[in-house]
Amino acid sequence: MTTHSDDPSHAIFNKAKWAFTTRHVPKEIVNGIRFTDSPQSGDLLLARIEWIGHQTRLHTREGRFSDLFVGDLIVATCGARFATDQFEGISQVRADGKADLLAAGGIIGHTRSRHNRMKPATRLRVLGVLTDPSGKLINISQHTIIQDSHGKPGLTIGIVGSAMNSGKTTTAAYLIHGLEKAGWRTAGIKLTGTGSFGDLHAYIDAGASVAMDFTDAGMASTYLEPIDRIIAAGHSLLAAAARHGCDTAVIELADGITQAETSLILNHPQRDQLFDAFLLVAADSLAAIGGMAWLSERGIAPVALSGLLTRAPLVVGELSQRFCIPVLTREDLAEPTVASSVINRISAVNHPSGP
Amino acid sequence: MDRPLPLLHISNHALAVRYRPGFGSVIPASWTLVPSVLSGLPPIVCVHGISREVEEMARLLSPASAETGRIFVMPHFDEKHYPRYQSCLCRNRSDLALIRLVEELMRDGCVPPGRFDLAGYSGGAQFAHRFTWLYPHWIERLVVSSAGWYTFPDNSPFPYGMGPSESSRLRLVHQCLKVNLRAFLDRKIMIRVGEHDDAVDAVTRSGPEIEAQQGRDRKTRARIWHQALLQAARDLGVVPQVDFALMPGCGHSFEECVRLGGLSEVISGMQQAPS
């Protein structure tokens, strides 16, 4: 590790664009910067834009897009990314300080692979890790909304998908909308994935009483994080939802059910402590059939099917006949009577609950 | 223009009467009776019949509110915005309008959070039992009084039963009703109808199909619905908490049912269903 001799002034920190993933870190605590070529996942990095690639805009901590220009300074978080149709990257900065902006939510790391339709990631030069007045490296895990892990909403439903872009966030948002209109105080929670405000905004726009994700629990991304840390984050986020008075929580898991962390969660012995039921989202008929079989092998019987497949009435008809569960369009889920009956279907099996 | 609500004069020092204006088809206007000594029991929402005599309802129920310490909320589903409020799933969605009203009252601290008792008279009873069936999580206890007709736990097309509706707008309602049936039957349900409420009048829905399913008049229909609920509960293995009684000396008049039939005692919970 080497120490950077030039301590940038606070004006530079303030002028930098602070990414979404940094939003729980108070700017006032930043006191200096230290260069290290081995930052840890979650460390706050000051970086300069060297070349604009795929990511042309940054999700700021204020919740807006900020166009990026070469030479811009950004404060973002060291982290990994797993996105089958975009990038895979790890939380690593090269020795010369070069790194990639792996995700517009503010994830800095090293690209390992990318989808063949993707331009290379926007390139950065990392100037250092931000430090607090005691000289300690600032990591977002030190700044969370987590208080404890006690309590959870009366009923929780997991949204899992056959793959990325199968309609999980849309399904979660429309279900939240229907539940809120029916009087269920509902939390929208993204438990795994890469830090980004898009999903949280979708939950908020749908009317969620509270919207949270793993960044609220101190992780910039859940890719390659220890499974027990993610499970603990799930308990903490559910406890926070309960403190907000939520009776239900809709919990979205990123990517497909076979993705490493999502798969580990669905196989975890504490799975049933986090989820009372699951809704499977798929893009087409075969994906739904495969997903149902994969889940069934793990003792999971989804309460409903949804996702892109519902755009085709023929597929809806086929799957409705094959499985004895409702196949619901997003408009169906937004209907309060339908959303409420999804909950009642779960309650009938598990336990009664209400506002 | 909506008909302006007249001032409601209730001379009862043990009670505060609050009027809350409505907002178009978003939230109905409402009267709330707040006793000076509160029982801590859930509030009671009472829904008027199609004559929409909500002030009369408030006046007649105010002694029970003061005596029992229970908050009464009486929404006014005005004819302009909610012409078919009884169906619950009408164009302007009286079901969602009621949820919004209750949530607003909770937010303002006028009523405590949580479940409420729901009572309805005549057209209001139609609304009340459908609302409870669609949203059982909201309801602690249901009082259905003198409904003109009912949604039955059978396979008749909705709204007569839990079968598929011909309306595409309602294409999933039957599935919801079937899923919710157990939770609905798990509520305390009190069914009341006037002893003399057996006349078929101009507003009684009639025809061979409904008469074959439910009978000709309100009294017969209430009895048959009661039996149907008991049977459905037995079929599902639910211990029924459904209570039926005739209100002696009463025809189809809310005032009569309160004065002679003890309806305000039933609504306010002074007369309990068997547990």
C-alpha cells in the first residue's frame, strides 16, 4: 500500500459526482484520500473518468442521472457485478489505478467478461480510497440503515426469475401497487444484485410504503459476497420493513434462479425464515416449465407465474393448464382484488395476517 | 352538483360528530361519530342503502356509539360518483374508495389503525358482504342487514356466485373469491332481516335465475344465503361464526330495524354472534 502525498481539498470531494451506492455515507466525514491498489468491496473510491464507454450516465445519490464527461470526478464504490447481458466484473483496481465503471449505480471494478452486444465499460483512473478523520478507509458497510434483525412483516413473497430481464422488477412493482391499493402496507426489497436506483424507484413509483435494497445493508453488490452476509442482510431489511409498519414485503432476487447467490439463497436452510412464498417470473413457456421444475426440486411451489411470458395469451393458456396456479399479467397484479388474493392464498397455507 | 349534505344535529354530549367532505370519485364524504369515552374496540363502518340516507343512519346509530364507546364511520357513496356502489367493483370502484377513506381517517388519527367492523343495510349490505369477501384482511366482523340479494359461494357467474363473470373487466374476480372464501368464512358474520321484509318491491332484483338460486324476497334470500355460508364453511372445514336472526316487527326500514329490531345493538356489538 502506498500513501498519496496530495490530499485533495474538500472542494474536490464536493465537486465530484457521488454515486447512488454511496448515499448513506455523510460527505462531512471525508477527510482525506489514500491510494491503494487493493481496495476492498464497499470501499469508497475517488476516480476520474478517462473514457466514456457503455455507461454514459451515473446514478447519483440524489436519485437522478448525471451525464458523464471525460475528466469528471466521481465517488463510487468498489464492487463486483454479475449481469449476464451486460458485464461480469470483480472488485479490483489494477496496480496503475485503472479500473472500469461496472455499473451506473456506482460500482468500480475490473471487467472479466461482457455480453457481445455491449461496448466496453467506461474507463476510470482511481485516485484513491476516501478516509475519515481518523485515517480509516471509508466503507459503505460502516454506514447502513440496519439496526437489528428482529421482526419481519406478517407475510413475505419472493420474486424469482428464470433469467435476467424476464420481468421481475415489473412484476414486483405491479404486485406492490395492487397490494398497496388493497390496503396492505408493503415493502419493496431488492435482496441481491448490483447497486442501482432503478429498481428502488420502480417500487417507490408503484406506491411501496418503503423501498430498500442490499446497499441499505452495506453491500454495493451481492455478487461474490458470502451467502451468510446476504442472508443476514435479508433479516435486517425485513426487520426494518417491520419497523416501518409493513404487513407484507415483496422481495426481489436478481438474475435467474441458477445465478450463484440467488441459488444459494434458495437452497439455504434459513430460506423459509425469509420467504413465506415465491412467485416465478419467466420470459417464455419453456423457461417457466424449467423454472418450476428447478424450484420443485428444492421444495418450492410458487403461488403464481408472471413475467414477459404473459404477453402471449397462448402461453398463458398453456401454462394455466399445465400448472394449477394463476398465471398473472402485470395488469392483473396491479388489480387490488387479485394482489390481495395472492396474499390470501399464501395466508391460507401459512398463517393469517392483515393490516 | 352533488346534493349538499344537511347539517346533522345530534344532541348527545357523549359524542362528537365530524363531517369529512368527499373528493369526487376518489374518496366518499363521511360522517364519523366519536364517543368521548372510547372502548378501544375497532371502529365500525356502516354503509347506507340506495336511498343514501346517511344522516338518518348517523342519527339513529349515535346512541349506540355513545353507549358502547365505539367509533362509527358512515361513508356517503353519492349517486353521481357511485351510482352502483353496492356491487363494490363498479366503474369508480367503491371498494377502493372505502379503503382510501379508511386509510385517510387512520392517517389523520380519527380512527385507530387495524381491522374494522363493517355493517351494511340493504344496498349497503350488498356492498359490505362483497367487500369483506374481497378484502377479508380488513374486516373483524361483518353485519349484513336486509340485503336485496347476495353473492353466493356457488358456481353461478359473478356477481351471483363465484363462477367466471361474462365481463372481461371482472375476469379474475371468481378466482379471488374462491381463494378468499376460507378467510371470508373465518370472519364473524351476522345476518339480519326484518320479520316482515318479504315483499317484492320495485327495487327487488327478480327473474327466474336469481329466484331459483336465492328465492323471491329479502327474507327468503337471507335465510338461503345463511344456509349456503354454513354449508360452504362445513365443506372447507371452517368452524362457522355465522349468525342469522329475524328482526321482530320490522319490514324494510332502517329506522324500524333500529327501533324495533335491535339492529344498532347488533351493529355496535352489544349483541354478539356465537363464537
